Amino acid sequence: MTRRLLATLALALATTPALAAWDIAQLMAELARNPGGEALFTEKKYIALLDKPVVSSGQMRYTAPDYLEKRTLLPRPERLLLDKDAITIERGKQKFTLRLTDQPEILAFADSIRGTLSGNRQALERNYALHLSGSRDNWTLNLSPSNPRIAEVVTRITIGGSRQQVRSVEYIQTDGDRAVMKIDPVAEPR
């Protein structure tokens, strides 16, 4: 190759933004553009006291920035609703609601999900150190608790996705139990 061609190639590579490394700021911007939607989920909970995982499935609905509903259909109906500063859980005829501001550990857990879905880096960094790997089309975001109270319960949260879609969430607890959720977005009717 001639020197001129090498110089032109080097200049093109140095000034091409498409070749910039995929980073947390880019991921958060991508996620922030997602207005929400509906998805199906399957969750497996691996509990040390049990021989096999507890499997549940159902539907989820997210509306940016702070509404998330998880409706478990199998093995038994349950509804979990995160709406602004409250969490509501319904099982059968039982229903209870907590204000998240009164429960900092639950708020940190809620922020790990809603912060990721809404691309709210500040919400995530209040309680977690963030580490991103992969590419725009296949990324993994690891959340390691930086808050000592959260670190007493959670070892790590790993969230995987593609572009602005979260596709999996794994929670690893300090006692060794873990939960793995696979998420499949439901296509909007055209």
C-alpha cells in the first residue's frame, strides 16, 4: 500500500463514529428511546433447598419511565405492579402495597429494572457499579451492588439485550439462590 492510501485509511478509521466502542452512555440513550410495550416471560428460580428450579411464566407490560406490571399466569396467578413510588403485589384475594421510599432495598431492586428499561443511568448508579460488554446487537450489563445494604442480599444482577430491548435478567443472591428470566417482546399489531 502506498503511504497516501495508508494515511487516508488511518484518517477514515480515526474519524468514523460507527467504529467507536459501544459504551454505557450509548446503551442508556438507546434504552431511553423505548416507550415500552408488552412481553412474555419465563422465569426459573434456583433455590438451594429444592432439587429443581421453580418455573413461572406470564406477561409483562412496561410504560416508560416508571410503570411495570408483571402478571404471572403459571404455576399460579400473581400480579406485581411497580407504579411510580409504589409496589403492589396481588396473590389470590390478598393484596398489599408498599411505598418504595419507605423500603430502600426494594427501591434499589425496582431501580435496577426500571432504571435499565428507561435508560436512567443515575437511578442505576445510586446503588450499583455498572459494567457493559458486547455490542449494540448483543449486550450484557452487569450491576454490582455498591450500596452495602444491597450487597448483603444481591451479589450481581446481569441484564442482557439487543439494541433497546431487554431480553434477559438474572439475579444472583448472596445465599446462592438465583433467578433467570427470559423476556420475549410481543410484536405490536400493524
